[in-house]
Amino acid sequence: MTLGAMTVDNPVVWRAGSFEVELLPRLGAAVAALRWTGPDGVRHDLLRPADDAARAGNDPASLSMFLMAPFCNRIDGGRFRFDGQTVTLPQNRAHEDMTIHGFVWDRAWVVERATDEDLVLSCERDDGPDPYRFKTKLAITADADAVTFALKLESTTATLLPYGLGFHPYFPYAADMTLDVWAAGAFDLGQRCLPESVAPSRAMLGTGRATVLPDTAPLEIHFGAWDREAIMTWPSRALSVTLTASEPFKNLQIYVPPDRSACCVEPMSHLTDVVNRPAFAQWGYMETLGRGGTLTGAMTLRPQRIAQ
């Protein structure tokens, strides 16, 4: 059934192929659950499922996945210089002197279409104390083997500004979980989780070999110039998920919260706070857009059963 464009307060459950996606349009189109039914008929949670308290609350970070636009992760001080001007953003983490994750992850989205082929939602930011004005659209498609989340941003202001996109999924954490990622560079993040230096990623992760996650929480790792594929394996669950990302997702953030409730593997189009760190621009700068300019990217999750 196709829905007319509407704001939906209740969760939207969409099923296609072997996948079931539950979203909360009122809360940034955040995913509250993502399930896959394998060939054996067993249903698996591919992302950390939200509990009742998370569903009833107003914190997208307690759910299964949220979206990031028009920038990813942190901007130090909530300000940066661009094209000779200082751009000041509202701080949503004032106690850290930060603006984080953009402006769409806690806003209401509109359901534009829900059919057997796809689920499409949109969000427009046409106000705010800063110059960012833009439209975003999320399209979800699936078949028997994979589910794809495609995100598009269109600038609606004549002011040239740097833009970025990202996905922030929370995968279930397990002590035996392995992560296989190859990347050219790994960043040293300081106490405020901002990049301070970069080195070839020869150790821990980024080696192209499946590696058990360090027994550290919270854990923050940032990669530049990764090959846009991450393979997560849970031997105790007999499950593997391959995450692939399209351009422009040049960067990858790994985050394990203090309670080890999840492992976030986040495709990002740029380096954290790169607008304030021009020395690292080669590792993932943001895209400059004016009115009508667009930025698009997609993330695909492909699960499979493995031998225990």
C-alpha cells in the first residue's frame, strides 16, 4: 500500500524479501529494529533492538540506527571558518563544547511512500540560527539477500557550505565478535574524540584480517581511506554481516559505548571535525554545495549464516 506524504507518530514496520525494518519517523527516521529471516527460517536481529524505554524516549542513540546530515560526528566548539566567514552552529552537546551528528537525527521525518518495493522518507530543514538549509531523503530497498539504505541531501540555500552524510548503526556486541576492515590510515583520537594524528593502520583493526575487538569500552577508532567494506562475524550466533558503502563514504568510525551494548560501524563521508583540521583534508574533506547541489550515498547490509 502506498502512503501519501504524512508525518507518522507511531513506528512504521516495513517488510520486503527476508527483511523487516521498524522505524520511528517522529524521531529522525531512526531504526528501532532490523530483522532478517535466514534460509533456515530463523529470525535474527542484525542491529541492536530497541527496548520499550528506548522506543518511548527521545534519544535516537538508544535505538538501532540514526542518520547523520549535514555533517557527521563532532564539530569542535560548534563553529568553523569557511570561505572567509565564521559559521556558528547550535550546540547539542554544550557540556563538551560540541555540535554532534548534524540536524536530522532528532527531527520529525515524513513518510512519502511505503510499497512492496521501497520505503521512502524525507526531512527538510528550513530554519535555524545557522545558514544550513537542505532537504534529505532516505530510501530503503531489500531483497532476499541484502537491505540497502540510500541517503540523499540537497542544499536549498545559495550560501556555499561544506556538507556530509553518514549512517550510525548499532550492531549487537559480543565478546567473540570479530571485525574485518582494511584502511590506509588510522587516527589517534584525543580525550575529546577529535583526530590528532594519523598513521598507517597496521595494528588492531584495518589490517584486512578478522580481529576480535579490543577489550576496551568506551572504544573510539577512526579510519580514513578504507575500502568501503566491513565484515562483522559473531561465531556464537553463527552469523556474519557484510557492510558495503558507496561513494562518498571515505571514512569509517568504530564506537563501542561504555556498557558494551553495541558496536557501531559508521560509514561517513568525511573525517570528524575536518573543517577545523585542514591538515587532514586529504583523509576526507566535506563536499561544498550551493543551492541545488546534491550529495548521495548508500549502505548495504548482507547477512549470512556461518558454521559454529
